[in-house]
Amino acid sequence: MRARFVGRFASGVALLITAAACGGGGSGGSAPPPTPPPPPAAPSADTQRLLEQATFGATSADAVHVQNVGIAAYLTEQMAASPSQYSGFTYTPHTAPSNCQYHAATPTDASSICARDQYSLFHVQRQLFMNALNHPDQLRQRVAFALSQIFVVSGIEIYEAYGMADYQNMLLNDAFGNFRTLLEDVTLSPVMGRYLDMATNDKTDAALGTSPNENYGREVLQLCSIGLYELNPDGSQKLDGSGAPIPTYDQSVVIGFSAVFTGWTYAPLAGAASKWANPINYDGAMLAFDTHHEPGSKTLLDGLTVPAGQSAAQDLKMALDDIFNHPNVAPFIGKQLIQHLVTSNPSPAYIARVSAVFADNGSGVRGDMAAVVKAILTDPEARGDTPAQSNFGHLREPALFITGMLRSLGGQSDGVLPRALVSGMGQPIYTPPSVFNFYPPSFVLPGSQTLAPEFAIDNASTALARANFVNTVIMQGGASPDPTVTGSTGTTINLTALAAAGDSNAIIAQLNQSLMHGSLTSAASAVILAAMNAQSTTDPLAAARTASYLLLTSAQYQVER
Amino acid sequence: MKRRKFLFHAGALAGTAALGQLGVFAARAAPADDYKALVCIFLAGGNDTNNTIVPIDSAGYTNYAQVRGPLALPQAQLLPLQESGGVLRFGFHPGLQGLQNLWAAGNLAVVANVGTLVQPLTKAQYQSSSTPKPATLFSHIDQQHEWQTSISNVSSSTGWGGRLADQFNALNVNAMVPPMISTGGNNLFVTGAASQALVIPTSGSFGLSGFSNSSGDAARRSALASLLSVDRVADLTMAAQDVMSGALSSSATLNPILTATNTTVTQHFTGLTTGFANQLLAIAKVIEAHSALGAKRQVFLASLGSFDTHTNELATQQTLFAQLDPALAAFHGAMTAIGAGSNVTSFTLSDFSRTLAPNTGGGSDHAWGSHHMVIGGAVHGGQVYGVMPTLALGGPDDAGGQGRWIPTIAVDQYAATLATWFGADAAALTTVLPNLSAFSPSSLSFI
């Protein structure tokens, strides 16, 4: 029964993933001849749940694999898997040449295609979906996608495809490194430099009456590291003697960090001499011109003063160390990663356990992201066959909603349809409306104290867009290949195997396993069964389509618990 | 009974707690044709109002240009704003031609130096640590929330637009759509005690795709609805179910209205293709249909973003005003054309204004008090209300040294003026604006 289920569900892609994962993360080398695998144990609900939290969607093949090797070994494998990369992008000048302009009247002429390929995020967005559907390093991609929503840049300003690809590759590479490295790489990224204006941020010019740009100095504190209020390790706010929260910094500190972050410009273009300021170039980290660095002393967090007269690089190191060592970073970043991966409402104890690992990975190292991610996913609050709390879980964000259905139902996609329709669900990939991401981590359900970040983009319009995406893919046959995209395969889910599972009860049982980790209630099951039995019996796929449509459009599926 | 019907249409969270909170509303007699709408225009990111309304007289402009340096707009390009008695003190940004016309026609008022406050605040009080000040000044999301909630000392899960709409549930009892509608996504301003705004699309159809009249499709459609009322245990699942319930009922009502192409209001938007214009067109269509919808009091929200001009400010603000100005003018024209010009009032909100002092990147940074515009036939326009700040770095209105104006009008007063026009009585105001009593006068005279 179980083996048959796996055979029917495992797409070629899913089998590849298992092979790569079993082979030590696909790192190659000459493997010994395979020995016959042991008979697979039935994947537990907890195994399915782990995959929902750690991947872009649970596949039956992955479930069997995790069940066999165990969660700890699976996480180790995942962290060793070679990083997915956004590939195929090269430098383009910031201003598009005349033969690379979009023409609305002729959207498929060579110039329009050039503009789409190089001066929009079209292919980067497409690759997010392709990598998520096909590449073995699922956990790294999940964490990098979460990081892209904490260290936010947006296609509104970073529309050059190669720039966004570079930035996301950096997040993929740093996902399991040290937070201090991540913080410095983000800070010196020319993409972040452009987005939050640290690039070519100049020192004070008394004659012009200008002072350093405060954008990065403020937001790196507020959004990327410590937040606005002093926190306990369990994420709760520290309170002063009168019961009020304690601000982590004031305007003088913003001014101090803004002054620190002066004197950096883009790397010079290949073959060009470096000067202040170099033209926009997203290849290579930013570099310093000390003559444009604010010379005076700077006030930073908790009274740290950076002495006058240091170089830009010296100031930067002191400032980033100051941020990194602030006690807030552990609960501030830890809680957000929990929210992205596991649940919107982690208990204080859960946050505290993750914070402790951020502070010390057990070997005296602070900021070990691999250890933090492992702590998040193996925490008792995340594990088990059923969650204990009624406020547990999170709404699948649109990108994960799409990849989840495609992976769990053995679908395939070139990313063209997903990247187009995910916008209507409120999540244009890598293009949030501002540095505050698509949704804030603090969003609560109206009239409650229940945290629900993804609900900030769940409304009548986006909820219908989700359902209509399911209609397109499940009921209407998906999307055909796009002739303007090389190697396009369209987007399809073949439900033939599901339909062949047997009668309506058997189909529901399979969907319950693959989509709901066995949590479908008898009440919901009865509703779906009645609709399946009302379908035409002459269409062999009608019942399977009906059941898939109803489950995928349901809140019971869309809220992952 | 009728209230239950309303709750269903609103997609509001069911349950006894929600019903209890909705029990609070203004029991207020109103004529049968009584209709009013407030339209919040949210300028996300912090619009630089130092360059929205600018001193145009010789001495005022000279001082402005000296401080603003590279961000100064040319004096000759400013659009003059004549005040009563032939006084000419200010000009609009050159991109606001349509709004200048509304000013000249008496349909647009400027309210000066409005901002988040816990209580009135002098500079000396600001500099002393003992006087309560708004939490987390200069932070985007927090200042947005304080504008949207009109509460600056503690966080609030409801907005003043939402609380205001809650007061009129009795009047809206026969409405077929929720009293709060947004084209700018979910927003705290339009979140009430037990409901949030219906978010409508600004293009395409509004509803479920893929259902024919076949019996199989009917069964599938019925099952989709049934799944919304089973498994009501987990908080987040129920919330997602409620959003979908509201979407199904409201979209069925509104889809024909939103997809109509040749109505009185659509003609006023001919040639306007921006996303922001489409937002106001969608709102105009809903207002045009308000009688059929049974709506008596509606609160709308539209949003235009990217005002966070830390760099390249002159070009960016010009581009954004090119979207804002014609759309607002078209909207007012459309409202007038359907006879609702005096029943509909639009007004701006934004995170904050920006520093008067320019930064080294061709932009300006997060500041505080800002100037706002109120538009409509009921507005006492062609005037500036309140006191413009002294444009001096480190001067009497500056919270620091870079031109962050300490507000002289609280958000509460701005909101109370609009809420009073909307029909809120003194008792209702205490619920809608709980900190209003800290400020005097409680209401201004711009409408």
C-alpha cells in the first residue's frame, strides 16, 4: 500500500531529489554500488510536517527518505547540499540601451524581450520557482527566501536581473554561515547599497548644508538586527520602572550609524579606473574612499563611541560588531525565522531556546545560523504529529502555496505562470512595496492578539487569486510553454496517478497524506466526498480534480499547521 | 437579525465577542438620502511636504531656497495659491496643477503641520524627558500606525477609520458590502473592532473562476462554501475561512459594478492609466452605486507608495505627483458629476514629512509634522488651516537640527474634524479618538 503510493506519486524530479540527498548532498564523487534500500517505513505526520516547514513542499519521495534517515540526519544532509544559484545573468548598465526597451505594443519583439530578460526580474522570479521545485538544497532555499524578507531589497528599485540574482545568491551562500558574515555581506552588497542608499553615501558638506543619508543606518537596526525595543531572550519586551518598553536607540544613534556608513561606492566596472563615485555596478562588494568618510566620532548602541579619524573600514567593523553583539539580535532574528519556517505564534519558551542557540551554538560561537535553523526545526514545539496550540502554524505565503501544491502533487513548472500569478496573491517575488517586506512580523488578526504576518496580504482580492490559481492549474490544465522563453515547459499537474488510486475514498486518503499530513477531519472529508460523487463519471479525472481543487483552495490546507 | 446579515456580508469575524463590540454604534436619526464617504489617500513612505506646499513670496522663498539647497524647487515653477483677501503666501509643487484648480474653486484646503502627538508639545517640552511624546518617532511603520490609529502612546489594533465606521453600523444595516473598502491592501486605518476592510481589485473581474452551470460544478462550488464552516477550531484557519467568506459574498455583489465600463464616473478617468487612478476609479464606481448597495456611510482607502525619497527626491516626487494629481482631480470631478461632490471628502495621510535639510544623496530623511490636503465639495477650501512651521534648522519648530517639525495640530484634531463631518457626535468621538480631549480645539474648521 505504502510502496504503491510512493511509486504513483514520485515524479522524476522527486526521485532525483532523493538520489541526490542520499548521495551526500549531490556533491559527486564515485559512489559505491548501491545496496538495496531497506523497506521504507511509513512517513509519519511529523515527517510530513517537518518537510512542510523545511522545504518548498513535501514530496512523497522526500517523506520516505526522511522517515528512513531521521530528521537530524536529513537536516545535516540538507545543510551540506551544494547551494542553488541564480545563473545565467551578467552585468548590464543601469540605463538600458535603446535596443533593450520594453514596447507595450510589441511585447514579443527583440527589444521587449531583451528588456524583460535583463531589466526586469522575470527570469530571477522564474528561477525561484524552478529551483524550489527541482533542486535538492530545499532547506537552504527556504532559509534564503526567509532572509530575503528580513534583509529586504525590492525589484521596484533593483530591476536589473543580474543585480537581484547576485543578491539572492549571496543570501543562499550565507544562509548557514555566521550572522556576522551575513550582516557584513548585506551591508557591503551593492544591491543593498543601492536600495537603502549606503552606496555613494557621502560625508557632510557644510557648504551645501547636506548631511549623511540616514536610510541604511536606521533600517539596518530596525529591520535587520535589533528592532525598536530592548528584548528579553524570550522575545518579550524589557520594561522600565514605569512599565514602558525601552527604546533600543534614539535619533542620535541613527545619525551615528549613518555617519559610519559613509564613504562607500560601487566596485569599478571592468577595466575602468576606480573613482568617487563609481557608476552603479552590482558585481562585487562596495569599496571605501576614506576621503568621503565622515571624519568625526560617532555615537552607536548603548553608548559605544567610535573615535574620530578612523577609516571607513575600521568604523564599519566596530559598528557591525556593535550590532552583532547586541542581545536583541538573537530573539529578534530567531523569532522571525521561526515565523517564516514554523509558526506565527511561537511561545516565549520556544523563542528563548532558539535565542540561546544563537547566543552560543554549544561550542561558544555566537550567530551560527545552521545551529539556529536546526534548533528551530527540531524544537519540541515544532515537532510531533499534531500541534498543541490553537494559534500554531502560519498561512502559507503565496510563493510557498504555489510550490507546495506543485511539489506535493508531482507537478512541474518553468516558473512563468507562478511568477505572473503570485503577484495577484500579494507577493510579487523579490518586489515588496517597501523595505518593510510584503507583511510585517507584528501583524495581528483583527480584533485579536494572534500574530499572523502572512494575513497582512490575505484579503478578498488575494484569497480569490489563490483559488483562481488552483482553478487554472487543476481545473483548466495549467499553462502551455511560452514560446519566448528558452526551454519553457509551461506549468502542469498530472492527476492521472491520483485518479488511478481507486475510488473517491482512496483519492481523499492520498491527498490527506500528501497535502494535509493526515489531519483532514471527517467533516471536511465528507464535504469533499459529496462533491466528488456529484461529478461526471465519464471523465476519469473529474473526481481527482474536484478533490484537489477543494483541498488546495481550503483554509484547512492554506494554513499550515 | 439585520445585524447578523450585515456581519455576514462584511465577512466580519463571527462570534459573541465580535457581536458585543459591534453593539456600540451611534443611534442617530438620518434622512433617507443621507450618504457620506471619507476617502483616505495614503502616501506611503513619507511625502516631503516641505516641497508640496512652498513659500512663494520673496522673503519666504529666499529663506526656503537657502535652507533646502539642492532640493529647492524653482520659484517660477510654483503654482500660486491665492488666499482670501488676495493674500499670496504659498505655491504648490509644479506637479499639482489639478489640485491648484481645486484650491482655486474652493474645494481643497491645506492643513499645516499635522502630526502624531500624545499631547500638545512645545520645543522645550520635547527636549525635556518628562513630557509624553509619540512612541518611535521617525520609524516608518510605527508612524504609519500612529497616523492610522490616531493613538501615539500605545499600540492599537484598530484604526480611526475602522472605529469611525463601527459607529455607523446601525445606519449601514442594509448595506450589501462592508462599510470599509480598500484598494490599497489591508491597512490598519480601515480595521475596526471586529472587521477589516474589503480589499477590492482595481482591474479584472472580482470572483471565483472556473464554475459553469453544470451540476458537478454546482456541487464543487457548494462544497467550497461548506468547507468554510467546518473545522472552526484553529485561529488562523478560521481567519482564512472568514476572509474567503467575505470575498465570496462581496465579490458577487461588486463584480458587476467594478467591471462596468461606461458609467458617469468612468468618463472622468478617460486617459488615466496609472494604478493609482485605477484605485480611485474603483472607489468612484462603488460610490456611484451606493444607493443600490444600501450604503449610508463608507470609509475608503487608496494608497500610493514610494514617497521614501532618501535619494533622487526631485525626480521621484515629480513622478509620483504626476500619478496623484490627475487622479485626485478626476475623482472629484466624477463625484461632482454624480451629485455626490459634497457627500464625499478625500484627505491625505502619510508616515511623516521629511527633513528640511537635504542629505548628501539628493534626498531627505524621516521627519515628523507634515501638511495635508482635504478635498471635496463640503470643504472650506482655498485656505491654509493652522500655522506653517518656521523653516529654520534648529528653529522654534525644529525637534533637532535638520528640520523635523514638531506638529502644531494633532492627528486627533484632523481626524475629529473629518469624523464630525461624517456624523460622529461627541460620544462617538470619544470612542473613535480616545486621546482627543488632550487637544483644543477638538475640531478645526476646514470642513
